[in-house]
Amino acid sequence: MSHPIAIQGFDHIVLRVRDKARALAFYRDILGLAVDRDRPDIGLTHIRAGRQMIDLVTLDGPIGKLGGTGPGADGRNLDHFALQVRPFDEAAIRAHLAAHDVQIVEEGPRYGADGDGFSLYIRDPDGNTVELKGPAR
């Protein structure tokens, strides 16, 4: 018998952000993701990440206000999330991040959806940790 809930993968994650312009500069301009839909009336911006989405919710918008204070030293939105990067040209990625003053805070082989592969960890403007995950080796 098949399971009644057949998970196919992630649909979207929602991040609460202090500064929409800074968040967009990071996800759009540095990571190269595209804005799929912007809904400023409710403080929500949908960003396309391959087949999945990252939703940015402003802390001062109608949705963001429901979550209380934003991420900071004593609390985070989540531990981290991983984005599959294909192709994974490590040297080019490092150079690109350095050119945008984005520090790599951790790195090394990690287990993920397609097996063990190399990852670089960076932080977005709100302190969320983003794992840039290479293919299985």
C-alpha cells in the first residue's frame, strides 16, 4: 500500500526579513535568484529557487507582524537551509562571494538529498545560514 502523503520535495520556505531591499540584494543579486511575484500589500515577495520558492516576509508587514520579533542573536528563523548548486564550480563561487563581501562561515563535505557532497555555508543579511550544496562526490 502506498503512503497517502507522497512528498516530492520542498515547495517553499518562508523567511522573515528586517530589510526587504537588503534581502533582495542577497538572494537576487548575489545568489542569482529571480523574483517570481511581489506582494507589497501584505509584505511578501516570492523568489524562485529552481522549482521551489523562498518567500521573504517583511517584519513590519501584515504577515510578518504575526511572528513577533525577527531573527537575532537570541533567536533564529531556522537553523539553516540548503540550496542545490549545479554546476558547482567551487573556485568561481568563492570568487563571486568574495567580490560581494559574503563570508563563508563553514565548509566541508556534508550529507544531503543526493548523498555526500561539498558545501559552503554563508549568511544572509538577517543572519540565516544558507548552505550552498554541491553534488554527491
